[in-house]
Amino acid sequence: MGKQSMFKVNKDLCLACGRCAITCFRGAISLEFGQAEIDQSKCNGCGICVDACAQGAIVEYVPVSKEELSQTVSDLKSRTEEALRKIEALKGSSMRD
């Protein structure tokens, strides 16, 4: 089973207009202290709030453990190094042609 997406509010972008709260049929979004707040226990991850927010203040994220993040970074470094080796090999073969 894959990880469920979650949503959070970028407090610097939120204008507390309430559009997200109005569109959330689960009642997971409320306005607290002039900012939208998402109750993750009520949110089903549908993403309607993302589309409703004209400011782009609601963003999707997938929580990962430190180990998963470390493994992903390691894998990306390996792939990058391999791609760079291939590029250098191609440069070398084109210089001989």
C-alpha cells in the first residue's frame, strides 16, 4: 500500500479567505487565528482544497521517514554519477570521431 498524501497550509501565502474551508465537504479545514488549518484526522486527501485556493497556499506532501529520505537521496546520487559517467564517455567518443 502506498503512502497517503497529506496537505498543509503555507502560512505565508494564506489570506484566510475561507474558500478552502467552504469547499471541503469533510469539514477538515477551519480558520484559526486568521489562517486556514487542516485537521488531518478528517482529511481524506481528495485535494479539492488545493484547487479552491487561489493563492496556492495549500500544498500536498507525502510524509517519509528519515531512512526513506536518506535512501532516496543515495539512489539519486548514484543515478547522477552514472549519468555523468555516460556523458563523459560520450564526450570522449565524439572527440575521437
